[in-house]
Amino acid sequence: MNCESCAFYVYDEDYDEYLCTANMDQDDYAHLMLSDYRQCPFWRNGDEYAVVRHQI
């Protein structure tokens, strides 16, 4: 899992870059950065058609 395939990774025209828009507070972010387990608990598949392909 990486940010580029996450539904929360969106382009912000004001900053001219991609940003994570997951709803996390400072404690969540600190836990993510300090843990040895590097998978993001907020990651969500950004592919809208994944469910449809799974049903076929």
C-alpha cells in the first residue's frame, strides 16, 4: 500500500502538490510516524471500480 493509490491522496491546486486528506489528529500522526509497522491505518483503495470487478 502506498499513498499514490489511496483515496485520501488528492491534488491541491493551492499548494500545487498532492496531500493526504485523511482525518487524523496529531496523536494519530505521531503514532504512525513512531511505530515500526509502516502501513497507514487510514489507507483506503482509491479505485472506485474494485468492488464492481470483485462482483463479476
